[in-house]
Amino acid sequence: MGKKIAIIGSGISGLSAAAYAAKHGNEVHVFEKHGQPGGRARQFKTENGYTFDMGPSWYWMPDIIENFFKDFGYTAANFYQLISLNPQFDMVFDEGTLSIPENYAQLKNLFESIEPGSGQKLDAFMQSAKYKYEVGMQDFVNKPCYSWLEFLSPKIARNALKLDLLSNFRSYVGKYFKHPQLRTLMEFPVIFLGASPKNIPALYSLMNYGGYALGTWYPMGGFYQLVLAMKQVAEQQGATFHFNHPVQKIISEKDKVTGIEVNGQLLDFDAVISSADYQHSETLLEEHQKNYNDRYWESRTFAPSCLIYYLGFDKIIPNLKHHTLFFEHDLDNHIHSIYEEKSWPEQPLFYACCPSKTDPGVAPEGHENVFLLMPLATGMSDQESTREVYLREMISRLEKYTGAENLLQHITYKRSYCVSDFIQDYNAYQGNAYGLANTLKQTAVLKPGIRNKKLNNLFYTGQLTVPGPGVPPSIISGKIVAGEVNKIKMHKKNAELLKV
């Protein structure tokens, strides 16, 4: 007999937890404050024919996503069509543009053309990165992280030095490449992890393998197709979804959760998994039941928030690729503004996603769908007038790069999204967009724990706990937590058998 489990939130980790918990034979109910699943990975459609993914747009580590579907007897192809992007993306520098091919041999040739000898060094870098990826994404991240003892497996212990946990990513990249463009290209993927490359463990070169070697993909119809597919899988396992059902309180008695309050109604449950923002999840408890107090959260290093613009244009923008990174200015200056100064950057870097280049269905014919994203410090004041200044800056650089003129006059849809929106929509602590930074002091056991210390049937999942930010880690996070809840069920069942 399974447990009756409530899951708070239907972001990627909540969907994953729902699917796995239901597969284990539990009665699973997912409560979502919005009218649709997805959390930060939601999608919206406009009246004039545009379809915008609101959050994730980089489909990396396709094997991790594929493993989710495989666990339920499916493949991603059962739900959506994946396209391999070529080029994977363009990276715009002041001195010119690097176009990153999907073919590894061509990527190697590109490196060699920029810095003689770097093609061979790329082989060595990627060989090491592949090892870290295989150990990191299979053995290392699939742990509940209650204790460092979990990492004393013979394989991890035998190869601990190869994982480069104690060296920093910037120094590590510098051992292989000298040319500033190549170094920036290799450092770029860890920006997703939310800290300066000098504060990220070199272990995360696995990101380079998970991206550049395994390719950059796009699901036709938008990233939201993954959300819809995961929801379908969870429902087929028996999970039930309740939309427009915000959870007001987690109810407990002694050392156990007994239920939740939803829309003013008390509902009984045997266990609760919260995939909502971790800090917000704990506001649903009594003060003495929290794992972490305000001082703890204030002392954490958060990955950035961001300024996003969803834009529709009534013309085709020439020379723009599906993914384009605008790195004409210094990376460290922008990072300094996020982590040290907590200020709006003077010379921002930004990212442009134009899915209509690959998928005509996301914009009317002859139109373009563009998503602009600029990393920003958490906790910032973000008035519309300030947002608008940065929109004009980004549009100006977009025009310079593509040769398109008067783009502001061709905008037929515009919506901005920033710090205060992340707080409003996701109860995100200080408006964070990507959770906690994966710094050495916030890795594995040093992250917020997946289990409540006072209430032994309350669990947390998502980007603020293990394994960390990003879509593939969030999928893994949901799987880990569902497995831990299942252990409670088995323990209880065994105890009942012993009584008999």
C-alpha cells in the first residue's frame, strides 16, 4: 500500500518527483499556484500569434533527459521532435564572431585556426570532461547528500583527483588555452551555474562535454514540450494535478507532516515534497520547524537573476542564429556587477534566442520571435524605465551585429520580466532565476538538505537543493527525492509487518 503524497509546485523537479513517486505505487497529488505546469519553464502565447518559452531554452545533456523517459518505457521521440542546432550558437566578440559547429571535427578545426596547437588540447580537455560527465552525472549527482560518506564509493575514491573538485574552473581552462576568445568560450557554460569561473570547481568542465560534445538541441514547439511530456508521463503513472491551487501552509503534528492547507481547505497527506523555492517552502512552516533561518539565506551565494524581454518583430532579422551570445564587453566586469557591486552592469553581456529561425510555428509568417536575457544581481530594484534602458542597449547591439535597422519600430509584441516578477510568480528568494550558485562551499552535502530535520516526512527538491540549478539536475533532484520518500514507505511497511 503506497503513501498519499502532496507535491508543491509543478516545475521540472516537481514533475519529475511526481512521475517517480507515482511509479513507486503512491497516490500523488501535485498542487500548482498557476494555471499551467512548468514553473520557470512555462510558456505563453500572444493574441497576435507568437509562442514564447518563458525560461529554459538550452536543451543540453540530452542523455539525462532521455534517461527520464527511459525509466518509464518511453523515449523523448514519443513526445516531440528534437532538432540538432548547427551552428550550436554564435558568440559575438568585439573583434568578430565565433560560430560553434555541431560537428566536433569542425569545432577542433575552429580552435586550431584561432590558436595553433589548441585542437589537440581540446581533445585532452574533452576527454577529461567526458570522464567527469560520466562520473559526475551518473555517480556523483545521484546522491541524497545526507553525508560525505555517500561519496566513498570505490570508483569516486579511486578517481577523486581526476574530478578536479578542488581546483577552480578559470585556472583549469587556462592550462589548456591562452587565446582570450577560446577561454571565454570554454568558461561560458559555467555561467549557468551562477558564479564567476574562478569560484566554480573544475569538475564542471563536464558542462562543456554535456553541451559542445553532446550538442545543442531544440524540441519543435518549444522547450515547453518537455514540460508537457513530463506531465503526461506523471499522469500515466497515476499522478493528479491541481492547478490554481496555491499552498498556504504545511500542517504538522509532533515530528510529522499531516497535510497541507490549499485555498483555505485542509487536506491530509502522509508525506509532502516541496518543489517550490526552498526558502519560500519553509515560510509555510512554524518558525521552529525550519531547516534554515533568514541569516542562513542571506549568507548564501545565489546564482543571478535576469532581465528578460519577450519580443515579436514584424520582419525577418538577417544573420541572427537560434542562439547568439553577445560578449563584446569584458565577462569579469559583468560578473563583478552581479556578485560584488550588486548593481546594474555598465557594459552588459546578454543572450538572444530566436527560435523562429528553427521553428516557424512560434511566430506568424514573415515575423521573428526573440527572447533577450541579461544576467543581473538578485535583489535589484527593477523599474520599467530601467528595464527599457537596457532593452535599447541590447537592440542597438542586435542591429549592429545583424545589419537590421530600426528594430524598435518593428516590435509588434513586447513583455519584460525581471527580479520582481520572479518574486511575484515563483516566490523566488530575492528574485533569483537559477537557484544557488554551484560554488565549492555550496556543493553536494554543503547545499540545503533535501529532508526537513524536524519533520521526517517533509522533503525539498529543485534548484536550491541537490544536485543544483539547470533542467537535467532538476530532473535528477525529483528522482532522488521520490526515492527517499519511498524508503520511508518501505520502513513503515516493514514496521507494520514486525508488529504482526
